[in-house]
Amino acid sequence: MKVSIIGGGVTGLVAAYKLSKKGYKVTVFESSYFLGGQASVINLDGSKIERGYHHLFRNDIDIIELIDELNLSNSLKWYKSSVGMYSDKKLFPFSTPKDLLNYKPISLLNRFKLGLISLYLKRQTKWKKYENITAQNWIKKYAGNEIYYKVWGPLLKAKFGFFYKKVNMSWFWSKMITRFASRNKKGEEILGYLINSFDELIEELVKRIEKNGGKILLNSKVVSITEVSNKIDYIKYENSNIEKKIKKDIVVATIPNYELK
């Protein structure tokens, strides 16, 4: 079967690799001139630097297993986190419980409250109860305005930009679970990095996809998908301002939902 994968980010490339390995005839369509999406890199004075900061947590089992499958395990190194929070024109360490207690932009009472709320979320197992409320509203209700505006609010805005007020609380809960899972017995956060950048992963996926007979098309934006009798017939894409059509059986979209109109 012929499969079109829209989007050449890590998700799209992994999907292409997995499907091509099973014998599907895969074509990846990427609208940009580079692959990797948010994990892509730029060349800075001969060194590959990621466009956006990325790391792995200890419980990112699927991608850790993928790295092992691609024989890249020797490149995955784990380091103690050195995250900081910038507030009131000062940079505060923000990696351990001790750092939290010393975080002076919020009151001492709210420092303890922030720690207790974090521990509470860590112990929750039913994410569905958070589906009907935004992270912003939940935090303001249970943590208060100072904690929201001085800690979690700026982080949500930095990550999601225009959409930060719409972020679902279930996502925020999942991130708390993930961060706690990556802490050692001392409470220190341990994060994983590919020492040769995530481009090493991207390049290896591309090599495997092409070895399996898959194709990757850059500068190729999918503009429409045509169905006949509720089945995919063909997709239309732009390349060098020229529209082209290609017959396909299955389409896998890994782009943001708002791009699918």
C-alpha cells in the first residue's frame, strides 16, 4: 500500500521508518527545506545547534528504545539538570526542592504551597478528570495568582505562545508526572541528550527510510486530499510553485490540527 506522511518532523519520520520497515511504500511530504521540525538544527560555526532546546526524560521509553534500535545508544548521555527561572531581573536555580524554598519572587507560604501542589499532582492517576478545565484556570483556582503569574503562567506562555490560555490541564498534569519520573533519590532532575544533537537521530531515520524504499520530499506542501467512496484517491502538493498529484491509499498527518482544514 502507498502511504503519504504529511510532515517531516520527528513524528513523521518515525512513522515513515516504522511503516517502511513493514513493507509499506512511504512518501514523506515536508513543506520546509529541512527535516526534524522543532528538533531540527542549524549549523553554527561548524557545530550543529538545535533550533529549540530539547532533552529526554527517564520515562520517555518509546524514543529511548528507538535510539537503541537505531544503534545510537552510545550517543545518549544523562546529566543533572541546571534549569533556572528568571524573575525580578535575577536568575534563580530551579531544579531541586531546595531551589524552590529559595525562590524569593513568591512568598514563603506559596513556596511550600507550590511544592505541595506538585506532590499532589504527582500522585494523581486519573487524567480524565482534568480534561474539562484549562491549566490556567486550574492553577489559578488551586495554586493562586502569585504562583500562576510568577511560575507556571510564564512557562505556559513561553512554550505555547498565543495558545497558552487554552492548554488543557491534562497536558499540564502529564508534564508534572514526567518531570517527577526523571528525578533521582536526591530529588535532582536527570535529563538525556544526544551528544551529537538530535540531527543524529534525524539523519539515521532518513537513512533507514530510504534504505527501506521510502521517499522524502522537501519543499513539498500538501494542499489537498481527494477521497472517492470514502477512500483516499490522491493527494495534491506544491513543489517549486508547481502543483502535482500523486495516487495514495493512506494518509498520515503529523502536522498541527489547525493546519488540517
